[in-house]
Amino acid sequence: MKPLKPRARRGFLKQAAAATAAGGTLAAPALALAQTTSFRFQSTWPAKDIFHEYAQDFAKKVNDMAGGRVKIEVLPSGAVVPAFQLLEAVNKGTLDGGHGVVAYHYGKNSALALWGSGPAYGMDANMVLSWHQYGGGKALLEEIYKSIGMEVVSYLYGPMPTQPLGWFKKPVARVEDMKGLKFRTVGLAVDVFTEMGTAVNPLSGGEIVPALDRGLIDAAEFNNASSDRVLGFPDVVKNCMLQSFHQSGEQFEILFNKGKYDTLAPELKAIIDYAVQAASADMSWKAIDRNAKDYEELKKAGIKFYKTPDAILRAQLAAWDKVITKKAGENALFKKVLDSQKAFAQRAGQWQNDYMVDFKIAYNHYFAAQPTQQKKS
């Protein structure tokens, strides 16, 4: 629209003044004022945990890109509901959305634990996300949520690094050492460790360290060096066992109340979709940096790290096989998810195992301690 010339502008102002004096109104172009849709989220993580930071990172990406049309506020675990009640709260509209993991909903349908618990037929977390996005997992998750009456929109993102076996008051060297231990884990890992003879207590994140400190449990796993450090594990336990199959392929979940989500314009839904993808990449990069730094700090603080013995890893796989055979016989959706994962893993795993070089060879070439050379006589 071209600006009015001076003469025309003076004429327009005279007409406006006359109309106002006569008590009339002057037609003017309507200005569409963008309305803000606010979402109150809660994470399943304590405020100081890096996981809660990931939730805030996602919210900031959406808020920045939406230009004021969407505003997501993220509260920490327990601000509105306990961590394990997040799904139901989002479904009911008590919360507009949330940030957590699918395995926390395990009690509503055992198949939900398969997005995180167990060896996933040899897939790492990023491969499980690939299965979810391109191998049928997303449709299966929607089918499960529908079967339990959950009206939510779910986005999975952020492949987690392999989680340690956990923090132990005494390091374990044999499969027999796991028997009788009072141990904290969640999801289908509860069944795996129970099969191995441990006494499992599925505590939420904020309850673990106090329980260790009071002797209510002997050992516990949570997730990674950064989370474990800030949650206080090194203050009460000095031994950490690294490597495990109990949660070697987990991801984060972003939930929206479907009714609230459906009110958004298509372009805002697209912003959320792409913000999830951007946050997934950003979280992966941040995790490498922060976990590596915190791992070094834990070692400096005197924490002793041990590789989980292969015998215990093999025992986990054997226990997993027994658990999934039982669950698949009880739950048709459980079997459906397993069959889908297995078909994808066989193809994608073959490719990854054949194509990917063993990076330890290069790392050891540059950083492993070199043997002392003998002096020439």
C-alpha cells in the first residue's frame, strides 16, 4: 500500500475530523492481534537436574520461534503432580504438557517400557529413535495410548547415552553379587533385575539419594554422570559400575494435552515439530560435553569406576529374554512392539555393526598409556 500524498493526507484528516464531530465512525483497516497460547508443563526431573534443563531448552526453542504466539512454562517434578503421574495429568488437562520418559508409564501398559528398557535387540538409543520415527514405533505408541484412553500428543527425542549399571556401596564382580541387593530402577528393568534376584524399589529421581543415605537401598541407577553428580550420589556412595543393558537405548518424551494442542494453527504445530528435532540434536551435543566434564570431576573427587563384568551383562540378556517371553504372552501389544523392533534392529544393526569403525582403536592410539620402553644396554 502506497503512502498518501500530502494533499490527499490532509483531505483524509479533514474527513476524519468531520466524521468524529458528527458522532460517526471511520472505517479503518482491522489489525489482527496475535494471541498467545500458554502451556503449563511439568518435567519429571528435579529443578537442578540436567534433564530439567533439557526440558527448558526445548521450551525456549518453541517460545523463540513462535514469536509470542506460544509460550511454554516448565515446572520441575512435583510442582503439580508426582513424576509418575505426569501422563494422567496431561491427559486430564491438569497440565498442558510435560517432559519425561515413556518407561515411567509402564504401570498403565507394560509395552510402554519397551521405549527405553532392555537391550532393544542390540540397538543404541539413536537407533531406537530411528525405529520410532521410520520403523513403525510412533504409530505403535499412539495405538497403545489410545488403548488406555490417553488423549495426548507424544514426541520422542534426545537419545540418551548408555546408562551405568549404577552406584553400589560395594562393587559387584559376579552375578551372585546381585542377589539380595536392595536396588532402585524403573520400567521393565524392574522385572529384569527381579529375575536376577535383586529386591527392586522403583523410586523417583529425587528419592534415590536419601534412600541410599538412610540404608533403605544398597544400590541404585539413575542415568548419567551429570545427573548423578548433581543429585548427590557421590556424597553417599563411592563406587559406580559402568555399562549395562537395562536401559541402553532410552529417549525423552515431550507430551501435550491433545485438546489444547489441537487448538494451535498448523504453522505453530510445525514449529513444535521442528523444535523437537532441534532440541534432540542440541541435547545430544550438550550431553557429550557435560557428561564428559562431570565424569572427570567425579574421578577427581575419588569416585571409583568399574566396568560391569561381562558375566553380569550376559545375565541381564538372559533375564531379559525370560521377561519379554512372559510379557509377550500376556500382552498382544507388547509382542507387537517387540516384533517391530526386532525386524528393524536386524536390518539396521547389521548395517551399523558392519559399517562403523571401532573408535576405541583410534582413541587408544592417541591417549592410552604407552608401555615403558626398555633402555638399551
